[in-house]
Amino acid sequence: MKRWMPVVAVLAVSALILTACPAVTPQVIEVPKEVVVEKKVIETVEVVKEVPIEKIVKETVEVPVEKVVVATPVPLPTEITLVDTNSGANFQWYWQNQVVPAIQEQLGVKVNYVVSKEAELLERMKAWQPGQGDAHLLFTKPETIPNALAAGLELETLYPDKADVIPNIEKCPKSYLESVLGVPIGGKGALYWRSQYALIYNSEYIKDPPTSWKEFYERREEWKGHIGLVRPDAKSGASYRIPYSFLNAFVKMTDEEGKAIPLAELQATPEWQDAWAKLVDFYSYAKLPIPAEPPNMFEDFNAGDTWISFYALDYSLWSRHQGTMPPIIKSSFLEEGMAAGSDGYLVVPAGIPEEYKPVVYKVINFLLSDDQQIRLITTMWQYTGTDIWDKIPGVVWDTIPPWEKMEPARLVIANKEVADYIKEVGPEALVPK
Amino acid sequence: MTLIRQYLKALWRGRRLLIYTFLLCFALLIYLPFLMIALKSIGRGWFGRLWLPPELTLDWYKWAIEVTNIPEITKNTLIIAGLAVGMATLIGIPTGWAFGRYRIPGKELLMAMILLPRMIPPIAYALGVAQIFYRLHLINTHFGVALAHVAVCAPYAILVLSATFEGLDERVLEAASVCGASPLRTFLHVVVPLILPGILSSMIFTFTTSYNEFTLTLMTYGKDTVTLPVRTYIAMGEGYWEVTSAMSILLVIPSLLVLFLIQRQVAPEKLVGGFKGV
Amino acid sequence: MRRGSPIRSTLITLLMLSPGLASFFGLFFYPMLVTIVRSLRPEGQQVGWTLQHYITFLREPRAREVIILTFVLSIASTLCSMLLSLPLCLVLRQKLRGHRFFRLTMLIPRVVPGLIGALGLLLLFGSRGWVNLFLMQVVPFINEPVRINYTVPGLILFYTWLYFPFTSVTTLSTLESLDPAIEEAASVSGANRWQVLRHVVIPLIMPGILAGSVLTFMAAFGAFSIPLVAGGNYRPLAVEIYRQIDFTPARWSAACARAMIMAALQVGFLTVYMRVLRRPVA
């Protein structure tokens, strides 16, 4: 036992040294902020008491920084940061190659285009000093708005408060500005685009595609092993949108007012049990193994192993155009309803410096202008955020269905509980072993 | 007699053929995945079961550079790897020296303790690191990600360096001082050249580890500290595999270049951490 | 420790050791402590103690599947690595023409990011990859693509591809430090090549192979990136853990409990393995 005493001493002393001198390496010295940090590690070692993350974040935020807000007349900024948490690969390309240069050219505003994820973005916004935020304009999925509000983050009310500086926002359909996914948002976002899921199929193997979910389910034997589904725990929205649309065809998940029926209540009904059993059965007809993410499914599609699937209409068509999906791919709808994709919202955080706000509004107005919106639908096959259907060149409707035909089939995911349930139990309950 | 000899000779030749076939299969197994990625990255309209893409294009590389922001991400990765190498080396030199040259009671136990992170799956402490870093605001800083990498890199650095210092011959040092060299001169002209290869291989090893580190990075990265492996992971889950392939080729080339450049200077076996006594 | 008072030299030693110890405590010990504490907290809370996360996980019928899968993958790929490394190293030892090239080849899976390797393997072994095209065109009776990706044998292949260098490098270095005189002595005393190999060389390099296999096993057990992108339905422990924090809201406590189980399993297995080997391996 005596032999270990020195070791114990070493440990004790080194723990002391560790506590006393946080600057272990020169790197630490260079970054003074982290010195504090290092010390904190140790303090908490001794206490081993956990404090809620949010609380600490806020506490740390309130530490005064050397930066002093000087009230000097500042010229309007000419550079803003746009954080995008919605676009897929196709639109990341579009923003960078089309939109950002257009803003620079037309408005003289340089846009730093940054791709991020919702959780990251919100986490970052929580750490902002009031009025010092550095993400001036956000381009988000619809659910980000209620999520941000629920997290206590302030967003600018764009409609109707800012309708005078963003006149084009009047063209956005009001219902989309009032609420998303059944949650009121009070005009805190401007609708830039509407995205839609569609049935996509390989016209070489499938001559007469199904026109309804019920028909699809009845004819499933024809396409056994060739139906492209994505795992319910995929990051992509396809994970729950497809099964949700399927369930919707067999069981009503909202009441007359469009409010979600609680899951527990639903599960007690025979309709739900029947629909769920059908869904489980439907998955066993899928191309196996079920792809983890959409790119894996596209691989199967391109190989000719998958014949029929579902994905965002714009993405599928654009991929065909780019030569990353075969030219024989065609798209159509199922009449009971196909899930809406991620509609794109432009959001302005309240926590950014005041002088940036007029510039950001100008940019939003530009993005909602007819010219920009028409570009969106003619180059990317994405439905516009503004209702300007009569101004859109007629040839567009040769490629995608007109909005008035599509809208009735558009299914908004209104029962979030069901969507979460699919993601949660799906990997075990739906995916065939 | 001659017949038998001829038969044996043929067998000998055949054996060589067999060996080369084996080696060829092995090399194919290692290199073909990269060839597939390379083909995918320059092909367009490659559908169905074709051996080669019907149409060639460089568009995906343009995409990879413009849209996935490779230059920025490469910069992040290099900064993080540089910081991690620096910290790991600065930790490794004194600690390795103490382990290699001093008599420490309970040395084996201490060494085993230092090497403990290698025994535990990285994801187990990555969870803890992530929670601590969230609280300390170290998420999404280069320093934070590098610090997380040090958790994996430092044990290796200590191990390699202590082996190097242990191998330092006492008599050489004595000889130098007997010949009248001052301690500083001894250090600069005798010790440094002797330990430099060890330090270099430790640095290269920590660099590759940090460059390829995924688990800890995934837990601690943020939008400003996306590294190459994390970007590859994201790209495999969204967008086109053509672009992902182009990106991968751009990322693999530096790794391979480094490997082929350093193989003469440093025993490349060190890269695996599979040195003797380990 | 050569000059000066003992206290002073002890202090110097301590000072020299401190960076290593600091990194150990700050970056490993403390995070592990946080993981343990978190795993014992009720989900989303900072106070209270519970064993519930361990119990729920271990009671799930899937838990056993996941644990068995993790062991099957890591043990099978360790064995495959040994089977691949032994002939490879014996051949490379002969210093044939181009042996340097093959030596470097052997290291490639370790120097490129694992995910890129996984992408290439997925493309190569996919239903329209070259392997399947080759099988379908050359091998009779194979008309349908063979499913390799996202199956257990496929995963073992991927793991082996990625982690065999640990075994092969260690084996090769042991093999090269072998005294040629021993083999000469054996062949002089009448043993043929096979006998020399079977009874002299392999027993002598066995410690090296086994030490390497431990490294391969550790890497394969903790493997995360490969099963994350190429696992399909098969999700070993590491991926299972990640899934818990990928939920919104993240289930940190559940993830930590699984991580502790995983760590305990790995340490337990390695302890038994090394006991059996009776050889200290770091």
C-alpha cells in the first residue's frame, strides 16, 4: 500500500496545480477568454452540480464585453449575413450563384451566405448580446419560427408592422403569414417559397402510376421491392412526411377545425389501428434495406432498383435537369394528399443591430419581388411564396402542376404528435427486419 | 532429376504468381473504392448498370468548391489540427520526458492511466466533453474543437515521446559534456537531433488523428468549425453523391500526398500507433 | 532525479508530469464523470438520482440485439484482420519488388478519413458497383446483384477494410524484428518451409498479432462513423447512443447511460481478453 502513496500524492498535487494554473499551454494564454473557461472546469469538478445549460448560456452572455456601443451616426451597412437552415443542395447552389450576386448588383448589398442547422442557429442566437446579433436575415423552415419563439428569441413582426417597407409582403397569402403547422406566428416571417412533395417514378418500369394512396396500397404487389422509402429516423423530412401522408389517406388526424387530435385518442380508434397496420405492411413492400437518407434512395433509383418513390418536387425535377437523376423520371400526385415540403420563410431576428434592419427589409422586399419570384419557379421549379400565378409564364405548367390543381392535394403536417411518433417508434415498428 | 527440378522451378514461379495475385487483389481492395469515388465525381448521367459514366463533367468539382465551401472548411480543419498538434506536443514533451527519463513511483499505473482514453470508446467521453463545452461556450470555437481532439491525441503523443526520450543514450550526453560542451550546446547539438524524429512522428501522428477525427468533432462543432470529416458526413446525408464524391477526392489528395511525402522521413508505421510495446 | 535535493526533484517531476495529468483529468476524467453523473439523473433534470435509464435500456429486447451486434461486428472484423494480415505480412517480409508500395497501401485506410472510405466502399459494393457488375458478368448463376451493402457481412468487410492496418502494422513490425537465425536454425535442422512457419515463426510473432488485434478490436468496438453511414438497419451501440442525442429534445441521460454500458462492456471484454493472453497491452 505504501507504494501507492506517492501516486496519490502526485494526483492530489497535480489536481491542485490544475486548479491553480489553468494556463497549461501557451495556446490558452493567447486566448484570455478560455482561461476563465479552464478554471470553470475545475470549479465544477469539485461541485459536480449541474446547472441548466440555458441558464449558464445566459449568465455568460451577460458578462460585459469591452465593446462599447458608441452612439455615432452609422452609415447604412452594405454587408449582411444570411443564415440558411432550409435549403437543400440545389438551393444552396441557387442562393450562391443566382440570388446573392443579384442582391449585390441590384441593391449594392453584399450578402454573406452561410448554411447552418436550426438547432445550431437557435443555440447561437441565445448567446447574442442584445442588439449585437450577427445573423441579420434568416432563411428557415416553417417550424423554426415557433421553435425560436418558444425558446424566448424575439423576431421582428414583418406583417403587418413592416408592410410599408416590405410592400411585396402583401402578395404573400395571409394564412401562411398567420400560422405555420397549426401554430400562430403572428406575421413573424415572410413566405419566400412553397415546397411540395410529389410521387416520382421511373417511367420505364411504370406506365400507369397510381392516382391515389388507396390505389397505391392495393397495387403494392406490382412494385414489391421497388418502392423507395426513407428510414423514419432519417434527418430528411421525407422520414415522416411520406408515412404521414399515407396514414392521412386512411385516418383523419385533425378535427373539423383543423386542430390535431391527440395521439392517445387516435390510437384508441379502429381506423388508426387499421391505418397503422397498413403502413407497417406497406413498408415491407419497400426496397430493402430501407435507405438511411434520400441520397441513398437516389442511388437505388439511379441503379434501377427503386421504381417509385416520393420526394420534393423541385429537387427531383432539378436533379433530372442536372443529370443526377435519370431523364425517364416523372412525377404526379396522389389525390388524398401529399405532404407539403419545407416552405421557406425569411425571418429577421430582433436582436440584430438596429441600423441593419432597414437594409434587411430592403433585401426581403427584393426577394419577394415578382422578378425574383418568377426566377424561382422558372429555374428551380419551386412554387413561389407570393400569389402571382397570372404573371408566371405558362410554359412552367407543362412541367409542374398548376398551383390551383396542386393546392387541394397539399397536405400540411398539422398533427405534430403523429409526426414525432413516426420518427420515434418508426425505426423499430415500421422498418422490416 | 532434371524433371523434378523443372517442376520445382515451375512451382516456384507459380508461387510468385500466386503471391502477386494476392497482392494485386489486396491493392485493388484498397484502391478501387477511391477509383469509384473518382469516377462518380466526374460522371454525369451514370444510370443503370454501366461500368463507366457515359458523360464526363467537372461541374461537381465546381459545386464542391462553390457550394460546400471547401476552402473555408479546409482552413478550419487545418487550424484545428494545428492547434491540436501544438497542444498535444506541448503536453507530450514534458510528460513524455518525465516518463522516459525520471524514476517515478507507480510509473506503470500512471502510464496506464494516461492511456486510459484509448481503452474507452470515444463516444463515452465525447458526450461529457460536449456537455461541458456547451456550458463553457467552447462549442463552435476552433480552440474548443482542438481541445476535444487533444483528449485523443495527447495519450499518443505522450506514449511516442516517452519511448523516444527513453531511447536517448545517457552516454552520448555524458560524452558531449566531457568534450566540454555547455549544457545548452549539448542540448541543441546532441539532444535535439536525437529526439527530433520522435517529436516529428508524434506530430504527424497527432495531425492525422486530428485531421480524421469524427466522433469528438461531431459533438463539439458549430457552424464556424465544420471540419472535413463532418462536412463529408453531412454531404453523405443530403444533396448529391456526385458532389460528395468530388469533395472527397479533393480531401483525399492531401492525405495521400502527405503519406507519400513523409514515408521516407518517418517510419509510416507510426501513423497507426502500432509501435512496439503497445 | 540526478541532482539537487529530493524535494526539488520531486517538484520538477511533478511539474513535468502536470500537463499530461491536466489533459487526462480535464479532457477525459472530468468528461467521464459528467457522463456518469448525467446517466444517473432523471431526463432533462439537474437534480435527483435514478438508475432508470440503465434499467429501461437493458430491459428492452433490442438492447441484447444491439450489444450482440456490436460484439459480432468487432470480433468478426478482428478475426478477419488477423486472417488478412498474417499472409500479407509474410509476403511483404520477403521484400519483393514493389514491397514499399504495398506497405504504403496497407496504411491508406488509416490516413484517409473513414467516411470517405465508407463512401467508396458503398459505391464499389453497391448493386451497380464494379464488384456486382463483375460478379454478374463473369460468375455464372449470378444474375441478380448480390446484396453486400447494409448487411452484417458487408459491415464486417467495411470494418476490416478500415481497421486491419492496426493488426497488420503491428504484425509486420514484430515479424521484421524476428531474428533470422532462429528460422535458419530450424531449417538447418531439417524442417521444411511450412514447418518452420507453422512451428517457429507463427508462435514467435503471435504476441505481435494479438497486440495488434486488441487495437483493431478497440477501434471496431467504438466504431461510429462507418455504421452511422453504412449500417442501414444495423446500429451498433455507438450509433444507438448518438441517436439518443439526435432526438429533439435530446435525451442526454439515456445516451450517457448507454455510453456507460458500452464503456463497461469494452473494458470488461478487454480485461478478460488480456487475462487470457497474459500479456500487458496498452
